[in-house]
Amino acid sequence: MGSRISQIGGSFFLPAAKHKDAFQAAQPIYGSYVEEGSTRNCFNLLEILSLWGYRATVDTEGNFVKLQCTNEKLGDEHKVFVAIAPYVRAGSYLEMTGDHGWWRWMWNGITCVEESPYDSKPKPNAATDKGVGKLLNSILVTCLGGPGGDPDEHHLTAAAKAFVALKKLGLPITNEWAESSLRGRNTYVIDFLEAEGLSKSGLFDGTAATPRSL
């Protein structure tokens, strides 16, 4: 608990017709930043989610169409995400980065699970590999902040992890500037990449040794 986090993407939908059920499911839940019994003073799901550090956007029909993290530190919000999961549209997700890497909270219509591409193994499936590659390249670009970006150490770490995962899976880096940006970064990034099993001489020419598991 307590590591730094930030949200870098997401897609979320909870229909207005399910608010009452989701509210009743979430009300008994408490955790690191939500004291037991504190949700008794909440009148709706918006207020409960706010206690957990998440701001919902509501459309004109009352549906929750976006969920945005307002926390700076990771708690155990996954508890409340699991509680409301049966009422959240399957396929909803929050894309996060933090001190321990990148992950997604994914709703599947039954529960909410945490997924990370860094543990992915190569599969003999071109469509799957293409999807993983697209996702990892998206993380790399987002965390670097574009060609002229000036990411902090926190986002550089996430970018470096995405880079290592792409190399590990043998997938292409689709943005040349992203690769150049990492190449030109300080020794902190180079040291990180070397620690993951990529030799400095082979970091960017495709001849690097296979990294160890992330």
C-alpha cells in the first residue's frame, strides 16, 4: 500500500439502472483509505467512489461513462472494484502506472481482475501478438510524453519496462522517436534496462540477450 500511482487511460461504463445495486454492494466495503462504517454517510455510488479516490463522470441519462483516479497513492481500491463488478459493463478497464510498473484493472462482467502485459508469454497467434504489441507501444509512447516529452523518473521506469517487454516478446517498436528517446536518456534508464538483461551494446539493434522475467 502507499506506492505512487497515476491513471494513463481507461474505458468505463456503469448503467444508471444498476446504480442502486452497485451502491448496496459497495457500501459495506472498507479498506486502507476508507474507514469501516464511513460509507454509511454516503447517499449514492458517486460519493462512495469519491471516498475511494475515484471520480465518476455521469452522462445526461445518469450512466457512469468514465472513472478517473484522483489518488496519488495506491490503496486497496480493488476491493470496491470487485464489489461493483457485476454491474459494470464487461470490457471496462482502468489503465494505471505506478512504482511497481504498469497494469490494468479489467471488468469482465463477473469480477474485476488485475492484468499486466509484462508477464505475457509469446503465443503462436499473430492477432494476440499484434494486440499486445500495440498495447505496449501505447504505454511506451504515453509514458515518454511524446517526442518532446520530459517524463519524470516514475514514467521513465514504466516506459523502460514496456520497452523491455517488447524486446522480450520479439515485437517491433513502432515509434522510432520513442526508441531514440530512451537511447538518449540518462544512465538511470540504461542501468534499469541492463538490470533486466539487455546489454548496452544490444539495447537498440535487435541483438540484445533475452531479458529475464519482469
